[in-house]
Amino acid sequence: MRRGRTPELIVGLDVGTTKICAIVAAPRLRGGVDVVGVGAAPSRGLRRGVVVNIDSTVEAIRQAVAEAEQMAGVEVSAVYVGVAGGHIRSVNSRGVVAVSGKDREVSQADVDRAVDAARAINISQDREIIHVLPQTFMVDDADGVREPLGMSGVRLEVEVHVVTAAVTSVQNVIRSVNRAGLTVQDVVLEPIASAEAVLYPDEKELGVVVIDIGGGTTDLALLRDGAVWHTAILPLGGDHVSNDVAVGLRTPMADAEALKKRYGCALTALVPAEETVDVPSVGGRKPRQLSRQVLSEIIQPRVEEIFTLVARELSRAGFQDAATAGVVVTGGSSIMQGVPELAEAVFDQPVRRGVPGAVGGLANVVKSPMYATAVGLALYGARRQGPTSAWTDTTSGTLGRWGRRLVGWLGEVL
Ligand SMILES: Nc1ncnc2c1ncn2[C@@H]1O[C@H](COP(=O)(O)OP(=O)(O)OP(=O)(O)O)[C@@H](O)[C@H]1O
Ligand SMILES: [Mg+2]
């Protein structure tokens, strides 16, 4: 059934290791989006965030999108799709140019040239740049400039966060989307999308780490002064926790997953000693009763390992003390009891669980950490929609069309 195409709607498509999720959203006048359709399907074609089976991925994308279309009562044709996986790399880079505009006033052309200079990093043939995110500008001696347009100077410098990915991995995501009958409007790094969905503006200013723990990967992004300073994907997630439970309790994988979701706790100290759980056995043996603390003792070391790796990644990149506003955990695995508490112990910082905000419409349907990436993709798309959408005008001040390209903490120049 073909229904009217609604071009101004935005679709976020999260191709995750556990589930594929599509969100159809309408941009709101003052920023944010109204969710009008949600669809999800179990994902079987990915391993650790990377597409390894196109056919099953295409099938799950079709299902998720059809469900979201049905709910929204529209037909969609283009999506903002997320990418993740161990092939992702990120670096900070800088570019310097002489201001060439008349009267030495910084023009958009100068900004573009500076960003071009900054993105000229050495990458091998099999990799491509997927993001170039400006962090801060310097005009002559004035540093920390967010909006250089119109300033006077002879020298313009920009610092950017550059994210690169393996061409084949990105191609496999795009191919899956295309084969499901959709075009890709943009490819977005998943933790950048999650950050869009769950962070408050003041956190992004002060410095915050968002950690999205999914099934196959843990994605992180560090934001500060309204910009992205570090991103990374660790090939470890909730599936590893379930696997540990299956092995540790000698129970089938599906039961381990169910036990984890229902009774799991990431911090053993939070589990009362007298609580027990029934554990199904393998090989037709009778179910056993076990202390819930034993279950937690299996889970805690794995979740602790994940947070320790995140902490190590941040200090390796030199950002161990950058998150003044603390840590936000999100993704399906953050739903488990004790996850924020354990993270607080590892990072020695305040930690909260992040659920998608800045959304209206069917907001309740997506108010779960599981939907952070998908909602974030829609929010990212709304922000990128550019001159055609009315609400971007309200954030662009007097800078007009050109200025708009640089406004906002994700004001990306490509
Ligand atoms: N209530 C719960 N308690 C504990 N874990 C949960 C709960 N609900 C979901 N999970 C876990 O969350 C994980 C899936 O999270 P999510 O949906 O964010 O992953 P994904 O986006 O598909 O995967 P990835 O981001 O790694 O590609 C699974 O490991 C699942 O077991
Ligand atoms: Mg995910």
C-alpha cells in the first residue's frame, strides 16, 4: 500500500547487534522531534556492531521500517543510519589558513578552507572519513571562538574531531539499507547519536562521557565545551555478560539472557543475601535454585571490565579528567540494576542512566536507554535538515544560511 510521501519527516535507523530499530520523527519548531512511528526487529546479521550477513540484516531493516511506517501512517524513503564496530578510529586534528576575505573578515570560505586543511589526515585507501566535527576556532590570538564568521583577523585556526571507518564496513551498512529499498541520507557514528539523545546542554558544556552499552559493543563519546573530543567503540557488550552467565551457571544461552534481564545486578553489594533465583539446567536436568548474589558475582566482573576499558581508553586519549559533569550510561545493558552504581565506583564520578529526551509525540514508547541511538539519529537528522526546516532559523541568530551550518554543538562541516 503506497501512501503519501512526507519529505519533512526524519527517519533514524539504528542497525544494532541485538535489534534493528527505526524511528520516524517530525522536527519540532523549537528543536527536538516528535516521534510518530517506532519499529524494531531482532537483529541476526551483525557481530560486534558490524554487518556480517546482509540478507538477514536487510530482512530485519524491512521489518523494523515497515512497523514504524505502519505506526506513523506514512511511507519513508531515506534514513539516517548508525555505524559502529571495532574498525572505527577517531583523531583530533587542526587546520590553519590565512583569512582571505575583504577587510580581513572571516568568511565561510575561510572556515571551509580551514576545515579542509584540518581534515587532511593520513588515512589508508581502505578507510574513509565519516565525520569532521569542529570543536573550537582561533582567530589570531583569540582562542575558544565558537563562531568565527564576521570576526576580524589574519589567521584562522580550527580544531576538529575526525572519525574514520573501514570503507567495506560502511558499504555493507549502506548496501543493506539500499537493498531494503531505502536511501541513506547520512551515516552517523552511534555514540554521537546517543549523545544527541540523552545529554543535557549543560553536561555537554561542562564535560561528560556518554557510554552506550549495547549487545555487541560499548560505544563512548566525550563531549566538552559543546563539542565532541573523543569517540571510541569497544567490541564488548551485554552479549558477553549473557555468555558469562550461561557458562557460569551451565544454563542455555536463552535462559541466561532471560535470567540476566530479570534478576541481573551489576553490583553484588546491592543484592540482599536471602534472594534466590530458579536456574534452568541443560541436558534435561532439573532446574536449580541459586542465590541471586551468585548471579551477580558472575555479572559484576564483566561489567567492571567494560568500564575499566572505557576508563583506560579515555586516559590513553588524555581525557581522564575531562568529564566534569560525570558519566551518563545508556544502551540496553544500562537498564540492569546496579550499572550506574558500579560505574560510579570505577570512574569515581557521578553517573546517571540516560534515556532519550527532547522528544514529544510517542515519547513514552522510546523512553528507554535501548532507544538512545535511534532517537539520537532522528535528532541528528533534524539538526542536519538545514535551511528547509523552520526551527534551525531560531538557532542561527542573525548569521543566516551560512552561519547555520556552524551553529550547535554538532554543527558539522562536511
Ligand atoms: N533489563 C535488562 N537488563 C539487563 N540487560 C538488558 C536488559 N534489557 C536489555 N538488556 C541487554 O541489552 C543488550 C541490547 O542492548 P541494545 O538494544 O542497546 O543493543 P544494540 O544496539 O542492538 O547492540 P550494539 O549497540 O552493541 O550494536 C542485550 O545484551 C540485552 O541483554
Ligand atoms: Mg546500540
